[in-house]
Amino acid sequence: MKLKLLFSSLIILFLFSGCKESKTVDTNKNDYLDFSKRDDQATGGIKMIPISTPIGNFNVWTKRVGNNPKIKVLLLHGGPGGTHEFFECFDGFFPQENIEYIYYDQLGSYYSDQPNDNSLWTTERFVEEVEQVRKALKLDNSNFYLMGQSWGGILAMEYALKYQKNLKGLIIANMMASAPAYNKYAEEVLGPQLEPKVFSQIKEFEKNKDYSNPKYMELLMNYYYTEHILRMPVAKWPESINRAFKHLNPNVYVYMQGPSEFGITGNATLKNWDVTSRLKTLSIPTLVIGAKYDTMDPKHMEWISKEVQNGRFLYCPDGSHCSQYDDQEHYFPGVIRFLKDVDKGLIK
């Protein structure tokens, strides 16, 4: 009889303990999806942040997705003059990993104010803008990761070189540390990979500064963009990418980058930009992303990862300049692993 009672008690204990275990709640995930304690709940995470500049005050657009007190990733889009829309595929990968991320349109970009004054378009002023955004969002070195792609990579490097004390980690995606080196790669490697006739036609349009000619853009789209910008037929490009290109501010882009797609040319202000000699001063955990078919030399990006004091290189063998879209199989696991490794103290 005693054995039966003992056996019954053990069964009841097992069943109840099993029920209790099945009701265990993932508090991190619940908090991630909870907007109720946030001041941006009514706008779905969107905030217009006031920015002070030498010519006056303006507003920039941000949108915060999720809650994670230890991992907050501020995304710096490309261009210059592009938009956060280049990053919209992150919605399919970061939320299930409980990674908080913030979309952000820099001043002059589509969803932010767009003042018509070229004195604003300098790396120095953009760095101070990022710092004002950081303060407004209450990000600090216990949680703040800065991720920049293309021109955003330039801005991320410049910010880190001045304010790395504010960062927990840095991600440089698809951007070399030298505009002259980028120009050399475009002219000597990427251009000659095109069919000679096509490359000759493109160079002729550029020689004549006939950048608005529909034929020039047709050649770029069909022979260059689909090889090195986004490796998909144009008809299959994601809607978010098409929207981002539609919303690009050409005034900011041409002033800083120039009208050519083969390097930074003309009187563009970024033409001589180069921080290669300063990279060794970066001690924060840094991930550098390079892709086989990128407009940027992946070997240069790998070099950056070794030049900084605490770097890691992520190679996308199937990717191009927008490897967040055309090589997601390698891109997102690598980025997520880096963020979690830094958070766990595996990279210091």
C-alpha cells in the first residue's frame, strides 16, 4: 500500500512539474515585443529627432524595432542621400533573435528634413548628427552597436574614430577605408570585367558627362548593377530596394559621391577620403563584411578586419554590394553571431 502511495505521489509530482515547466515564459521575447512602456508606442516606434547644425535646427526620422537592453543596432544607410529602406530585409532576421535595431534616415534623406545647403554635406557634420541621434535614443557603450553599409560604412568608421568610447561594437559593411583605393579597384578590376564594347560605351558617356542619357543607365543596370550592386535580374529586385533608389536624394549623392558609378569622381567631396592610417586606433569589437562580387574589394575589407585591434571578417561568397539581399545565407548568421558573441563577452 505504501509503495502504491509513493508511486502515485511521484507520478503526480512528475505531471505537475511538467505542467509548470511547459508554462515557462521567455521574458526576453515578451519584453522585446512589448511597446507599452515606451514613449514611441503610439507611433509604432517612429521618432523625429531634432538635430542642431551650423545653419539651424532640423529633424531626422528614426524607427526603433524591438526591445533589448543589451543589443541596440543603429543602422547607417548608404548613398549618400539614400534611405533606411536598403535595410528593410532585416525585419526578416533580427526580431526572432531578439535584436533591437533602429532605422534612421540621415539629414537630407527622404523621410527626414531635406535642407538645400551643400555646406551640410560633410563627414564631420554627419558624425555630429549621429552623436545627437545616439544621445536622443539613450544609447551607450553597454548596448550601442553602429552598423554602416556603403557610404554608411564611411560614416560608421568616422564616428568610431572620434567616439568609440560610446560604442559596444562596430559593423562596417561593403565599404573600403580609402576612396582612392576604391577608385583604383573600380577602374582597374571591375570595369575591365565588363564586355569591352559595353565598358567603352560607358566610359564614353562619362567622358562627355552625359550621365542623364537613358542608354547610360540602361548599360549600368543590365551589365554592372546586376553583377555588382544586387545580383538578381532587375525585374526581381525587392520592392524595398526599388523604393530606396526611387527615394535617393541626387543632390547629396552627386555632391559627395559624384555622378559616376566607377569610383568617386569629379569634384565630389569624398574623392580623397582615406582613413587607412587611423584604423589601428580602433580597439572596439569590429566586424567587417566583404562580398565576392561587391563594388568594393573584399581583400581590402579583410585587411581592415586585421588592421583594427579587435576585428572579425565576414565573407559573402555569393554576395555583391547589397549582400544583405543576395547572400542572406552567409550575411545574417555572421552578423547575428558577431552581435551575440560581443554580448557574451567572447569578443572584447
